[in-house]
Amino acid sequence: MAMLPFRPTPFFKDKNRAFWRLQMIGWGGAALLRAMTSIANEKPISFLVLVVIATVTGFSISTILSVIYNKLIYQRPLVTWSATAFVLGLAVWVSAFINGWTISLYQSGSGASFAQLVIGVFYIDMTLLGAWSALYYAINFFLQVEEQADQLERLEAQATGAQLAMLRYQLNPHFLFNTLNSISTLVLLKQTEPANAMLTRLSGFLRHTLVTEPGGRVTIEQEVETLQLYLEIERMRFEERLRTDFQIEPAVTEAYLPSMLLQPLVENAIKYAVSTQEEGAKISIAARSIGQTLRVTVSDTGPGLQNRPQASHLPSSIAGGGNTVSTGVGLANIRDRLAQAYGDDHLFEIRTPPEGGFTVIIEIPFEKAPQEDTPPSPAQPKATQSSTTMPANAGLGI
């Protein structure tokens, strides 16, 4: 689609400017209509002076009415409409008096009395000022409704952001407590080199969580880099027992998803699949596009639902095949974050294949990040490599 060479501005963005534009357009149109009617009725050119005077009178009176209406519109309805009817009636009589007086001066030789002239223009002035008043209130009530809707939308966005931030902040203490406990164990064992390496990796991971907005989004590529930081820390605890496999389609590396969405899934797999089996387990992370949908899958070769605490069942609208349950705080947290971010436009599915293991499938709308708007990726810190084995039971396994 071709881009416009200018950026459209809402007409009522500047209410004061919009009011004067409407005043000029409205009364200018009324003057033009009266002038054309006069010419069509073969009135002399001098009669156009009366048209100009009537237009200036209507313009001036309506400007005064706008000041009064601006005060009345915020009062109780009974006060607003009763005062408006009184003020409008008074304004119509003033306008009719001025226009009748100018016509009497122009037609000084006619037999019509001044009262007849005033009554003759009264209906025209009442129609014009009445329509102007109705339009004034209609526009201002519309703007009030729009302003309230915008304010409600901002409040909902703030509430959603606060909810997302709260859900994100629930994730960090679990991982942080595990890691610090592991570092403490290494220090007690006087294994300072791996303890220092773990601290370095932990600092890189925490640096990313601090610079990323709690309710923000990152690309798949950035989320995978964050997972690599996390897995490097956990691999020091489990070594060859923790095996990983990343299958990320190149086409989805720039796709958006909520930040720190996959880390709790991997942490859940480590807790219930890797740490509970002597041989460990393999954790697979896959991401691919299905039309306009981004599908992310996190699976492990653990014992499935065995030894995993079962919680409430997921709603049937997002449940998948097999045994569908919510296990632990992490999965419930992700489910809530997806609901906050995407409403009903997502899928959160848990499967336990017959051959064993545990699989979580997430589908969200595919939104690709523009190249220039992509936030910077977290830098992976350099850590001292060590072959010292971390005790497999280090940490509390939260």
C-alpha cells in the first residue's frame, strides 16, 4: 500500500481550531444560501448588506452561546436543558430584534410595522440558532463519549500491563532461588571457578530480565538467546543429563512473542524430567509458522504426568488432545499471560504422548518484527569454562 505524503490529523484534535472552522463554514454557508436566494428572487444588490448583517449577528450570538453552553453542558440534565431553552429563546429574540430593525431601516417606506418584521424573521433565526445549538451539543457529547472511551482504553491497557508485569515477576524468584542455592553449594565445596562461571552467566541472564519490559515482547531469536543463558546455568548442575534440541525455522526468528514466555516451560521440564531421572532427559524447543499463526512447542522425554502435581483442568476451548492439565505455578502463569496478551486469539495445549514425555504447545498470532524496530538482543557473557561436576541434587528444585 502506498504511503500518504502527509500524516492525517483528527479534525477535533484541536477543539478550539475546530470550533472556529465550523463557525466559518456554517455561517458562511448560511450567508451564501441567503445571498443566492435573494438573487433568485431578483432582490437589489443592496439587499446583500442585510444578508451580511444577519450573518454577522448570527455568528456573534452563536459565539456567545458557545461560552454559555460550555458551562451548562457539565451541569445536571434538568439544569442544562431548562437553562439552554431559556438562553436560546432569549438569543433568538435578540437576533430577530436586530435583523428586524435593520430591515425596517432598509424598507423605511414600507407599510409593515416593526413588530411584523421581527416576527417575520423570528422563525428563520429560531431555525438557524436552534440547529446550531443542537449541533453544538451533539458534537460535544460525542467528544465526551470519545474521551471517556479513550480514557477507559488507557486504563484497561494500564491494568493489563500491570497484570502482565505481576505475572512476569512471579517467574524470577523461582529460578533465582535455585541458582543462588547452587552457587552457595559450590562455594561450600570450595569450587570457586564454577561458582564464578555460574555468577557470570546469572548476571547476564538477570541483565536481560531487567532491561526487558515486564509486559513487553521480544523476537524468537532473542527469546532463544535468553534460554541459552538460562540453560548454560542449569547445565553446570546437570551436565550431560541435560540435553537440548532447538528446531527454529529461519522464517520465524523475527516473530514476536511475550518476553520470558518459554523459560518457565524449560524450567518445568528440568524440574520434572531432568532432575527426577538418573539418565536425565532431552528438552526440545521448536518454533514454526502455520499460516498466520506462530506455533511454539516445548517437549521433554521425562515421565510425563508421573510425579507432576495436577491442578485444575484447562478450559475446553483451549484444551488439546490427551490428558490436559495445568501443572505447577509456571504453566498456570503462562496460561494467564497468554490470556492477558491475546484474549481468545491463542491456544495453550498440554499433551502427554502415549510413548511418554510431556509436551506444551502454544499458538499465537504471527507478528513479525520490523527490522528497524527490533530491540537489541542480550549479549551472552563470556564465562570461565570448567569441567567440575555440579552435584545433581544441588538446589531446592522449586
